[in-house]
Amino acid sequence: MTDQPITPETVAEHGLSQSEYQTILDALGREPNLVELGIFSVMWSEHCSYKSSKLHLKKLPTEASWVIQGPGENAGVIDIGDGDAAIFKMESHNHPSYIEPYQGAATGVGGILRDVFTMGARPVANMNALRFGRPDHPKMRHLISGVVSGIGGYGNCVGVPTVGGETNFDKAYDGNILVNAMTVGLAKADKIFYSAATGIGNPIVYVGSKTGRDGIHGATMASADFDEGIEEKRPTVQVGDPFTEKLLIEACLELMATDAIVAIQDMGAAGLTSSSVEMATNGETGLRLDMDKVPQREEGMTPYEMMLSESQERMLMVLKPGKEAMAEAIFRKWELDFAVIGEVTDTGRMVLEWQGDVVCDIPLAPLADKAPEYDRPHLSQDEYKKWANVASLDDLPDSKDVCGDLLKMMGSPHLASRRWIWEQYDYQVMADTVQGPGGDAAVVRVHGSDKALAITTDCTPRYCYADPVEGGKQAIAEAYRNLSAVGAKPLAVTNCLNFGNPERPEIMAQFVGCLEGMGEACRALDFPIISGNVSLYNESKATGGGSAILPTPAIGGVGVMPDWKNSATIKLGTVGESIVIIGTRHHEDLGQSRWLDICHDRRDGAPPRVDLAAESKHAEMIRDLIDARLVSGVHDVSDGGPLVAIAEMALASNQGVQLDSDIGDTAADWFAESQGCYVVSTPKLAEVKGRLAEAGIEFDVCGTVAPHQDVAIDGRGVRLEDLRAAHESFFPELMASEL
């Protein structure tokens, strides 16, 4: 194994360029053996090294007075008061979920759970952001069924509620779906655990499940375009066991209650390789591992396989000397493997021993801190827009039947109810879910207190394609609005940046532009990014898929509220209450709108502009109105514009509405997706109007909650019963053959 010749073909099979291989030769002063080449391969993959993105990630704002830990650890940490901390992160499992949707999605959930509880948190909520191709694509029902089952199967069995998320469709995802998983956990602010391996001679301990041959080269597979050989990649997909993960959570938290742990790291992408390298690098130390002591579930495993396996439900720890027996007793009690497999050294090197031989001896710096970093060529934003060639919206169409358009839109794949999905998730387990799926943001109580976290996932890829900078701004702004709409103060962001091949200048232009917009919005809204993940090479030639996905910088936002009992929902108030649209609406914001797409099959025009000062001002007003109990229902305006928002509120509360055409009777009046806008229902119109006028915020009183069961504009309308039938039928009908 160590004397196998390294040929150019071997280098290429490991996803390394010839220039990268030359860098390895220069770093080692010799040829690597196969084990060492495999370790460099996974550590230098896009998935682990961020070599095409870290130059630009450094530009994002990551600090605030409430940020305890920003990017660089397993997950980000914020102070939420009273000695409590929220720990959260979002990650991708895109390629594995396309290859094997159930296990790909399930292990995505398992991996993000480990990122959070390895920091010392008990996971309290899961979210997701899913992107599928055309519903009528021949593979899509299989993919939807497998992904949803995998998310539900893992989360339900491990006992962590899946409280919300988003699901969207576009032909750009036909051959490369996106499965982004987010977990939020709670810990005490003075009991956070980190990954830096310190203490020369301290034991390195392996815990959890045994190592098998599943997931080998998973990180490398996730860092390349898809081709036709999808079935051949199936062994690179990990296999998850949520029941073992539950045991692992409890065992780790029990050991964390002692003083035994120096450092801890989950074995995620690149498995034992990445976990050990990251721990030693963060601690500025070295390590020695005895591969014979690694628990194995298959016979004849080589060090190459053990180091590159991505078998699930495994953790690596550095313990204080003398604590091994106590720690082992805890893990044996929970029926988990425990093995001392090495020690921390002062060499700055990774040394692996197997069957009496040294099979790997390489410096750590080239693997991590000095890994390749590329400034990929990219188009300017003006050049990109010429390349994207989005048609202008000079000939703005209008609607002949606003309510008829509404009915068509509410039944479309883009806006139809996702109930079929979220009813497969246990979103009430742990008994702290205040608001589950279906609203603007999920709300989860901090157990034993009145305090609550609000959580949302958001992104509008069609905006990002048409204008990456504005699309990046909007993704952050919408997350900010959704948290504010339930009454929470937005605190921090995690993200999952899903893009195509970074070696294409137009794709890097999307990436750079979206990050520019995200950074600008985060700074303006005091909404720092504290963790995240980059997923590149989301392109496929498989099963007739197109080339690149739409640029999809998925945003996970978290906020806090002092009293969960005062959170707002999207349900309208009682009959006679006024309905008010808050914010400035612009007719030109029909560009890239759902109405234009669904009713006219056009993706024309610029996306709506984001006024960040107005976003901040309007969100603060909404939170104040909720806190003062002046509004009974709140919903942000997003896909579909204000009329879709009102219809969703009517359906959620089973209340009809009578709307007034005095505010307008065109498609632009009702379907423009102007940013920074909200719809509220209020029993105290005079006071709400007074506060809005005093703050200089534009608004329109557009109607009332009605005694009838219609969404009506003057004399025209659509029955709530018909809206509900259209809204609720899409997924059950689509998935009928899969049930």
C-alpha cells in the first residue's frame, strides 16, 4: 500500500491537479505514498479546504458583542442572555442526496447535529432548505420522496424536532438537487467546547460507531461536477443510524458535564483525516495515531480506507491524562465504542502507524493553514449581467383577472402548501416548539423559561441569478424580516453557499456578487455571519440535467425574544379587523416575480431593489407593534407579493378577507414583490396608523377580515374553499405514486 507507485492517473483520480501535486512534492521533499496522497486529496478538496472561496469569505462581517464564536469552529455561538448560548450551523449534502436520496439526506441531518452537539449544545431544532428540479422530471418524485423520508427518518428517530424550512423547484436543479440541513442547539455560555488539541502527550480518543468502508472519497465526490456515472458513486454515500446518534449525543453531553475533555471534533467530511488534522492545527500541535486501534466493522481495512472513511456517528476527543477509564465507562454504558488511538505531540506532523510501520508522516501546515488558496477569475458584475442576458421588462403585462391569477399561483409548485412534507417531520418532540412549519419563522422555547429562539431559512435564487449583489442582499433581508415578523430580534446568520463550477468566471461572478450583497446587508442590519458551508461544483450532465444550478446562497437566521407567549403568527385576527400593508410598494418590482413566472412564463426584469435602511426601520416597527400587542397577525411580503401573503394569512386562519381596490387594481399593485413590506391585521387601526405616520413609514389600509369565506377585491373574489383545494393538492397529487 505504501509502495504503490503514484502515477499521473492516480493523482487525477484523487481530484488533484498537477500543480497541486507539485506543491505536495515541494512540501514533503519526496513523493507521497498512497495514504498520504489520499489525505492531501480530501483535505484539499473544495468541501474541506474552501480553496476557491476563502479569499472572499474573509470579507463577510462575523463579529458583534453577542458573538461568542464565529466561523472557524464546528458551529457558531451567540450569547442569548441569562448565561445561555445558541449554537448553530447549516451544511450541504447535495451530491450524496442526488445519488442516494434517503441516506444522503439522513446523514446530512446527522452530520449537522454532530457539528452542534460537539460544541457542548443539546440540539433543540432542525431546519432545512431544499431545491428540486421540475416536478415532472422522471427522477424528481423519487428524489423528493427519498430526501423527505431521510430528513424525517433521521430527525424523528434521534428525537430532535424539524421545525421548518423551505422547498422550491426549478429546472436548474434537475440534475443536481440541493439538500441543506441546519441545526440549532442550546448550551451554557461558560460551557462551550472547542476543537483545539493541546497538551503534549494527552490521549486522543475515538468514540461512537465503528469505521467501515462507506463514504470513502465522499468529500472529493462532493467537490466535483456530476457526470453520467451516478451509480458508480453510490459507495461514496454514507449510511446513517439515528439511534446510535442519539446514544452519542447523550454520552457526549454526559462526559461534557465532567472536566475530562480538552478538545472534541466530530468526524464529518473526510472522517478521521479532517477531524484529526483540524484538531492538531487549531491547537498548533502534532499527532500520532495507531491505526491498529481504530474500531473497525469490516475486516482487512487499510489505513487509507480508515482515514478516508466517512462512516457516521463518530467523534474524536483529546482527554486529560487519567480520565480515560471514566470516559470509557460512560461510552460503554451507552453501548458505544471507545478506544485510545493516539496522542498529541509537539512535532507539527501527522504520523500514522500500522502493523509496526509508519505509513504516513507529513507536516500539518500544508494540509490546512497553508493549503492552496485560489483567486479564481471572475466577470465584473456588468460583464456578468451581459452574460446572463436577462430580458428587460419593458412591456409590462397586466392581469385581466387578479383573483383568477391568485388561484393559479396558489396551486403552483412554487407557492403550494408544503404540508405533505412537514407532516412527515416530528416538529413537536421535546415539547418546546411554539411555532412549527407554515409560518414566517419557527419559534422554539428555551426549555424551562419564557425566552424563545426564532429560526428561519431563506433564499431567492432567481433574484441571485438576475443580479447577484441584490440577490445576496435580499436573502439576508428576507431572513431578517421573517424573524422580525414573529417578534424576534434577529441576531446572527449561518449560510450554505451553493454554486456551480468556480473555474467558470461567470459562476465566480455569481459567488463574489452574492457575497458582496450579503456582506452589505449583514453590516447594515447588524446581523453577522457566524458559521456556514460552501458547496461548489453543483453542475451535472446526468439524466438530462442542465449545467449549473441557480446561485443559491441559502441563509439560516436566528433571533431571540424574551417571551414566547408574545410571538406573532400569520393568522388573521377576528372579523372586522383592519388589514394593512406596511412598506413602500413599487410597480417595477414585478421583475423576476412569481406572478410573471407562473402566469406569463417569463423570468424578465431586474429583481426588486433592497433598501437596507428601510428594512431595518420597518422591522423595528413590526417588532414594536408585536411587543405592544397592537397587531393580531403578521406576515412578510415575499414570493407572490402582498395578495399571496394575504391569501396565506386567510388560509392559515380560515378567515375571509374583503379588500379594497382603492389601493390599486393592477397586477403590480397586488403581486409586485417589493422588499421591506409586511401585511398585518389589527384591531387597533388608529394607534397603528399613528405610529407608522410618526415614524414616516408608508402604509396602505387595504381591507378587513370579513364574515364571508372569500378572498374578495370589491365585488370580485375567489372562495377560500377553492383556494385551499388548489393550495393543498399539489404535493399529494404529485407524490401519489410514491406514497
